[in-house]
Amino acid sequence: MNIIGVIPARYQSSRMPGKPLADILGKPMIWWVYQQVIKNTGFSDVVVATDDERILEECKKYGMKAIMTSADHDTPTSRLYEVSTKLDADLYMLIMGDEPLVDERCFSLVMPDSFEGGCYVGALTNILTNPTDVIDFSNQKVVTNSKRETLLISRSPIPYPKGTLDFQYEKVTGVQIFSKDALDFFNKTKKSILEKAEENDLMRFVENGIAVKMTVSDYKTISVDTPKDLDKVRAILSERNGSN
């Protein structure tokens, strides 16, 4: 299987403009993500997909492979689609560019044992253990069937614990994988109702009857959405580096 790891890196952010270039111990955040991804030997290639020349130049400076993509993309999946039109592969793994603590071991969990073509979509989830995280709308909760195929993704706490608490809440992470056919489908299909409501790309597949397989990962990370998150990541990486 030919699997390309793709790290989308958009410059504009409502809360942290220029986030991929945020300094962490003397290196840009995107560098830390890239270093984690290339540790996994399951990728035939790893590339940063950006919409900004400043990010592109920084990638070149540090020897990271990067390509320019349109600034018109409103979702990471649509940016990933553009990459699939430029780089040929069986599968494309999306790794969010704002998670510098992502563990390289998690990527293998979402890679299928074999791939025979057609639409394939998968993602990693983390178990939520803190009640505060369950009600946090930034954590997108998921419910699956017995085959671990997605039934619904919502920012609300689902399922609702009316009859039992004998289940675990799961959130979708920023590690997702798509076949070329799946990305082609995504590109030619209009946004679905629930996708618009929940602002989750994967619901476009679910609402159109395409299976989205969820795999639980024990490897948790921190998404850098605010300066406070950035300070936390800096402290963790500083401690790790100091202990080496």
C-alpha cells in the first residue's frame, strides 16, 4: 500500500493567526508535527499542505517537503482532496498541523491491513474520561455500530445517559485516513445537513451511506487552539527535552 501522510497547515486562524509558525523551543510548531509523522515507517511520503508562502518558506528552511494548495478550502478534507490530485497514492492520512505532541505510534492503528480499492474512510478516537471534556463542544463525540462504523458525530454529549452509564464517550481526533475514491466523492458531493450543523467533514460520508470506521487510540495529544494550549505544549516539550 502506498500511503501518504498529509499535514494541512493553514495560516489564517480566528484565534491564533499564523499558528503553524508559532515558536516552540526555537522551532515552528509545524516542524514538531512533521518530525513525529516521519518517524512512522508506514508512509511512502510525508508532505505539508499549506496555503501560505510564509509557511512554505519555513518548511523549505527546515527541509520539510511541502506543496502549495488553494486558500479557498474551508475544510482540511477539501485541502486533502487537492493533494490527492497532485500526488498519487492508495490512501491519504490527514494529520492536523496543530498537534505537536502527536504520538507516531497512533498512525499505524488507522492504517488498514489491506486495501482493495473503492471508498475507504477511517479515523482515530480517544476515550473521554473527564466529564468537562464530554460537555465541551470543541470535542466532537462519536457513536458507532457493532462494526465500529460511525452512526453519528456531534458536539453534544452522545449518547444521552438516560437508561445507563455503561458506555464510554469517545471523541474524534485529528488523525484520519481516506482513499482517493473517498476524496473524489467528498469533492463532488454537496455539504450535508448534519455536516453543516456540527461542522464535521466526516458526516458528509455518513449521511450518504459511506462507512467511516472508528478505531480507539490510547495515544492522546493536545490540540493547540489557544495561546494557553501553546504554553502547555511548550512546557511539556521543554521537560521532555530536558530529561533526554
